[in-house]
Amino acid sequence: MIARPEEDNRWSKVLNACEIGAWEVDPDQRLLHVNPVCAEILGFSGDQSFSLEEAFKLFAPPFGRIFSRNMERVLASKQAFDETLVLTSGSWVRMKGRALVQAEPPEAYCFCGSLELLSHSARQSYMHFSPDSGDLYRHLFQENPMPMFIWEVETQSLIDCNRHALLKYGYSREEFLRLSIQDICPGEESWRPEAVEKTGRQAKVDQKVWSHRNKAGKVLWVEVTRHLVEIDGKKCSMELINDITDRRDAEEQLLASLKELSDYRFALDASCLVMILGKEKEVVYLNQKFQKISGFDTKSIEQASLKILYQESDRDLIASCWETVMSGNIWRGELRGRKRNGGSFWADTVVIPFRDQQGSVYQFIWVGYDITQKKQVDEALAKERSLLRAIIDNLPIQIYVKDVYGRHIINNKCQYMDLLGAKTEWETLGKTVFDYFPQDIAAGMDAYDRRILEDGVSVMNVEEFYLDREGKQVWLLTNKVPLKDSKGKVVGLVGMSRDVTDRKIREENLNNLNAELKKKARELERSNQELEQFAYIASHDLQEPLRMITGFLGLLEKRYESVLDEKGKEFIFYAVDGATRMKNIIMDLLAYSRVGRIEEKVKDLAIADVVTNILRLHKELIQQKQAEITLGVFPVLRVPVAPIQQVFHNLISNALKYQDPGNVPKIFIGAEEKEDCWQFCVRDNGTGIPEGSQGRVFQLFSRLHPKDQFAGSGIGLAMSKKIIENIGGKIGFRSEVGKGSTFYFTVPKTIR
């Protein structure tokens, strides 16, 4: 507070006599000058001058803000005011103000007014007044530009409100006064009597932020200044409402914006390298990602200078970057940085200059995205492409790529040198088949390629030919596939051709040979048919004389038995025996010739039944020799029935037959499953086969023992071998003289 110098005739004696305070505002110095009466009302003596900020503190909340708002209004817009205010002393005053036009100087204003005391200090906790108290209530309550209402603490009923409260909450006066405080602020605890009593005990004035609800249901955030008053002996709460909804929304938007900015910064820091440089290129900030990748911090770069980040080989690129940003433009490019502990990193970089209001660059922001892994992948991919190109160029096949217009865009060495006759690939790029082949041949090739491009379907293993520069016919085996982009659109074709001229020549020779073989096969088939017919006729014609010989010899022996001596009978016996053996040889030979030539249907056959039936046929011989037969477990196979029965019959018969006199035959017949076949065996303890004769076992008409010791034609094992090999199996044996033999053979699980 500053004492005001005495000024003559400033205050009228009339005002002093009427005890009405007068005041004037100096707008330039923002000082409030008051006369002695006004100073006395404010609690001072004599003429006084206050700054407007000091005057604000003379009024109790919220009346200080009302005073300041009216002062600013009269100074700024020359708008008069008439307000009822409360001083910090508790006194109620009526303050008026206006702007008066002065004669000198022209267009000058005097800002002045009056201050009148309305009452003296109130009680400490409550004010005593009635809603019908006249001007005081009207100016303080009804004309207050801020919403105000009063509610009774005990009943919680609203008992009065001003016009601005009705406008703010959207009710008529009758509707508003039918409400309770709970309807205005539902869910809040501020209206409970104990909360109101607590407020009264703690302070004269309570100021808090609550949520209110208007008639339309809209939530209003308000700053409530609560005064506890006593009206007609009832405790009431007079509340001054300051709507801060817009401010709160703005604050929330600001917080959301700050959070969004924080999220942006977090995202930027998490994904990018950020460096801020000063005007002199000094480092003032490095984010954590930059420090983590480079190994440098701000201090270490400042000590070593910014140049330590970059390779000497990138000097020209760095110079270009600084030249761009120093001129105020944004620079973009890929930079390679040096790591503190060795190695390097790559960043896709943007360097942005910032200008001040004068247009001068005062700061640079360096933002980079780590592309080290991408660069490594690119380098590896470049190496792979180089390797792939080397492989393609050195493959002995023609490889080429054409666009949708049939123009060559890639040709390997074999293609451009051998087929197109060029020295370099570059000579062939952009050219078509019409540049290298006669019109008719080129048109056919182009139509062939066009179908692939239009249909989008690969064509594989197509044989085509052309005439080389020497007029020689060259055959190619070609594969062509459509080349598609990531969206599946055909953008060209890839072709691969291999010179198969030598193969075609071999195929032609082979075809000629096949034709000759087919001719020979037909001749052989005719020969076999003739042989089969001859065998049938020969066997039939040979059997007839043999039957006559044996028949007449039998009649001779029967009729002349009485006159024949023992020698004659012996001669007849030998003659009949020879004829019988001749008949058996003829029948066996016929059977052997038919093996493999007569198609036998494949059926499911239980091998155990086959073995049992054969043993039943040899029942008498088995009983005579008291043979011991041991059987294994046999499968059911899908095989030609008669040939398999013949094989088992031959082997079991041999096992019983080839035994030393007095020896008890011990025979084992078994089966063993292999991966793709079944193996059967017939093992005996017979005479065995001499080692020198084992090579002739499966030869036709091969007899390994004298005919007077063991009868037989020598065809059985040869027939068995032919049967087994015809169905895709194998047959063999193991034998030792005096210990017996084991014959084994295999039968495929699947016989075609």
C-alpha cells in the first residue's frame, strides 16, 4: 500500500458529509485512489492508494474475483457496474463504478465510482439476513452474474435461487424450488448434514469442485463456494457456482494431448534413434535407443566430437547432409555409424533443421530408423543373387525371362551365346524372337509364349526344334512358366530349354531297334505256337505206340507165361518199364514246355492245405518208411494255384524219395516272412547231393543218381525253378552228402 500525496479539490466535501466513499482508478499505473470515507470503510484512515492487486485482497472470496472482473470490465469496455461485495472484515458494501468522458484531453476517460457500507461484520460462522431484506439480497443474490442457490441443511430442500442459476440448470423457478440438493448433485456426499456441519466447524467458507446435473441430465463440473447462513432460524447453505466444465474439458483434452505426445515420444524412442544438435552441431540429447545401439552417450560424443560417429569413407555424404540442413532444408538418406566398441550400424535417417522467429537455424533433430539388419540382409541377398547368377550362367541349359511383350529381360550365358549368337547379355535385352529367327518360326514361338501369358498356365516338357546357323536341326526340351507378381498378376514368363538332339538321335535308333525287336517277338511267338502244337502232337503220337507196346507185352506175358522162362519174363519186364518211363518223360516234358506260357489266374491259397493234400497223396510211402514230418506255420497267399502245388509236390516227393536204405526220413516243411516275400523250405536228412554235382541240380534231364537206385526223369527241379522265377521268386538249396538237403524258394507277397 502506497500513501497518496495530497491533491487539492479531488474529493467533494459533499461526499464526505454524506459518508459515501469515492474512488478513482489510474489505468496507466493500475492504482485505486480512495477518499477518507472510502478508506475508513475499507479499514484505513485518510486518503489512500492501492494497487488493483492489493485491492483484490481486501474482499472475501469469491468477492475478490467479482471486484477484479468488474474493474477490468470498466477499464476495457467502459461498462458500468453496481455490485454488492463482502470485505475480509465481514462487512457488506455496495460498490458502483463507471467511465466518464473528460473534456481535456479529448477522448480521455475518468474511471471512478462510489463505495457504500451496507452492514457491519457478521458472526463467525453464520450471517443473519432474510430473503426479503430488500436491496442487499437483491444485489448480492439475484443480480450476481454467477449462479447462486440456497438449500436447507435439515430438509435438503432448495429454498431460493438467482436468475443465473435457473439459466445454468435449465429449470423454471417453480421447478427448481421443488428440487432437493440431491437432485442437483446426485452421488456426491457434499449435501449430507454431517458434511455441512464439518464445513461450518472448519472454516467460514468452503470451496470445492463437485459434479452437478442440469435438467437435461448433462453433467456439469462446478467450483462451489459454500457459505453457511441462518435464515429464519434454520441452518442453510448458500452456494456460489462457478461452471468449470469447459475448463475441465480443456484440461482433460490437454492431459490427453500431453499423454498422446508422451505416447508419440515413447513410440519414437522405442523405434527410432534420436539425436538433437545445437546450432554449432554440438550434441545436446541422445535417446536411449541411440545410446544402446551406438554405445555412445551425450558426454562421450561431446568429448570426442560428432565426427567419431561416422566412417571416413562417408565424408562426402556427411558433407552433403550438412550442406542441405544448414541451408534450412530437410535431408533424407541412409547413414552408416560407427559403434563405440567397434563395428558399425546403419540408419535410415532424416535430419530436420529448426528455425527461430528470425528464420535462423538454431537446432537440428536427427531421427534414424535402425536398418542394420536390413542392410545385412540386402548384402546377403546381393551375394545370393551373384551366386545364383553365376550358377545360372554356368548351367548347360538355356534360361531366359521375357516380359509380357515378349522382350528378353534376362538371358543366361548358354542362351545368349549358344542360341542367340551374342557375345554379351546386354546385346539381347529388349529384343524378341523376331530379331533372331525367320518370320514363320518366330511367329510360332511368339504365339506359344502368348498363350502362356494369357492363360497363366505352365507348359512342361515340350519338345521343339529349330535350325541353327549352319542349317542343322537342333531339338530342345522346354519348360515355360508364367512369372507373377505378389498380387498374382502375370508380368512375364520364365523359360528353360535343354538341348536334347543327342537324345532324340538315340531315341530314333532305339525306336528302330524296338521295331526290329517287335518283329523278332512276333516271329518268336509264331515259333512258340508252332512248338506248342508240335509238343502236343508229339506227345500224343508218341504215347500211342507206347500204349501198344506195353499192351501187347502184357498180353504176351499173360498168354505165354507158362512157356517163358525167368529170362524171358525179365526181358518183358524191362521192356514194359522202359515204355512206362518213356511215357513219364514225355508227360513231364510236355508239362515243362507249358510252364509260363499258359496264364494261370491268381487266387487266395492256403499253403497249409496244399502241404496237407500232398502229404495225404504220399500217405502209404510215409507209412512204409515211417517218415517223421514236421510242419511250420503257413500263410495264405494270392498266387497261381497249380504251379505252387507242383513246386511243393516236387520238393516233398524228392525229400521222401532220396533216402538211404533203412534210414528213417525226417522232413521239416516251414515258412518265414520276409520284408516283401515269404520264404518256404523243405529240409530232409536224405542222401544229400555231391558237391561236384550241385551245379547241375536245376538243369533239364539232369540225374544225379543211378536210375536203378532212384527213379525219375530229371525234370522236376528244372520245372520248379522255372515256375518260381516266372512268378518273380528265387529258388536255391544247401546240401551235404550223408546229412541231407534243404531246398528253399521265395514267393512275392504281391504277384502281378
